Amino acid sequence: MTLLQRLPTIRSKLGSVIVFAVGTTLLLVYLILGVGFEVFTIGGHWWELLLAGALGAGIALVIARWVARGMTQPLRDMAQAARRMETGDYSQRVVTDSRDEVGRLAEAFNRMSEELEGLELLRRELVANVSHELKTPISALRAHLENLLDGVEQPDRETLQIMLVQSERLGRLVDQLLDLSRLESGDVPLERERVELAPLVSQVFSEIQVARPEPGVTLADDLPGDLPPVFADRERVHQVLFNLLDNAVRFTPTGGRVTVSASRHNGSVDVAVADTGPGISSEDLSRVFERFYRVDQSRSRDDGGTGIGLAIARSVVEAHGGRIWADSEPGRGSTFTFELPMAPAAGPASGSLPENRTRRTE
């Protein structure tokens, strides 16, 4: 450890450096003039040398401390803000007009503070939303169990079926949370292969008909016959399609239509799920892929879902290196589009299905 590293503050370090530089400069001047050029005899003017050195060092020290105070103020502010952040207060910011390294450090500190504040807000919202979502089925199960114990209800088939539905809902929510957590952390390996979209869309249509048998919503696809396969994880793409279609059918009124289409675009395949529902406002459109965000807060959670499906779809698509986005106008329906990488050429595609297949959720 050097002598400068032992000093406790930047001001003391800067002052020491300047005092040493001034003293060394005066000494060299006296040696050059007195010995080299014999302008005067150093032995006869030693007290002048000491006086000039002391005055120069004192003036230099005062100037150094004054300059260092302004230079190190952002560092002291950052230290104070960091201590406040240790207690959970992430609203601290450092104000500085400096354009040097200290100023850039202050800007980086402010960006870090903003990100930490945003993460803390997301954490609180996530805890609140998870608690709220878990509380509903747990409260329902508890109420039925208390009624059974008190003899208010009988353990008949209908009561047990209601309890089973609530327990399945609880388990489904936990599975979705775990799935989303693994996807966002990159802990889920993707088993990529050549995936033909037409058979997969047909399979998802059949599952949607079973999951949501409400009559009056038409499911149709508009996939071109020469659509190339994508290079992706089949199960994860199935998950994305199911979440988007389930969401579209849920918000499409009776007599409406949900259409799946696809097209090539710059080495990728863009898949679009369009509905004829009420549409989404511009304020909600920018937040539809957030966890637990629900566009229509007035809908019950049984009808409106938990708000995790679109977040999972985004994580899956981004894990494949693609992107997902939504376009909508109030009263004109919504279109959710995601892109996946096209599979490399490996012979003619198989399993082509006729175009414009149409089904009805009846």
C-alpha cells in the first residue's frame, strides 16, 4: 500500500500531491539557480528557501482543498445516497453539472438508482398481485371446508367438484408462475426442431374448442400452403399459440371471429392472431405483456384470466430470439403478432394442409 492510499480522503491526497509538487519545484529552482548558475549562495539564503517553500505549500494546500471540495461533492452525495439505498430508499439521485469522470460516474449512479427503483416497484407489485391471485382460490377452498366441518354443506358431488376446480386453478397459477420465472431466468432449455405451423395450429384449435366451448366464436386460419417450417421448440410454440388464441376467444363476443395467419419476413415467419373483439386502448396496449396486467379490470378473474399468459408468450418468443407485439384500435379488434426464425432448408416440407380451414367453437 502506497502513502497516498493510506490517506483517508481525496482532498488530502490531492493536497499532498500539490504540496509535494510545489516543494519539489522550489527546491529544483533554488538548486538550478544557486548551484548551476551561481546566482546566489544557498547557504546564505536557506531561510528564504524555507519561507518560500512554506508559503508556496500553504497556498497550494488551500487551493487544493477548495478545488477538491467541488470535485468530490458528487462522490460525497453518492456515498450518502448509497447509505440511504441500503435502507430501501431507491429514490436518491445525485445532482452534478460536471462533465468529467466524476460526472459520468454520477450519471451511471442515477441510472442504476432508477433501475433499482423500477425493480423494487415491480417486486412490490408482483408480491401484491401474486398474493391477491392466490388468496381467491384459497379463500374459496377454506370457505367450503369450513362449511363441510360445520355441517352447512354436504360432501356431495357438486361441492367436491367446486373444490376441485379451485384447487386446479391454484395449481395452474403456481405452475404459470414457476414457468414464467424459469423462462425469464433462461433456465429452460429449448429443444429446437423443424416445426410445421399448420398442423400445430389445427391442434391448438381443437384444444381451444374443448377448453372454451362457448358458441358463436369462429376460429379460422389463413396459412399459405408454401409456408416454411420454423426452427423452434414445438411445445413452447404450442404454448404461445394457445395463450394468444385463448386470450382472443375470451375477449371476442358472440358472432366474432379469430383468425391465425402467417407470412415470411426477412428469414423469419411472422404469425398473427387477429380477433374482432372490442380492441385495446393505446394506454393499455403498451402494458399488455406485463405480468398480471389485465386490460378490463371489471371482468372477473374466472373470465379474464390471471394476466400471465401474454407475459409467458413474450418470454418464450424472446427466448427464441424473436419478438412479439400487439396492434389494436378500440372497436376494431386486436392483432397479436410474433416472429420465429425460419428453419434451414432440409428438403420439401411435409404435412401441408389445405388453406382457409374454418371452425366454430360450439
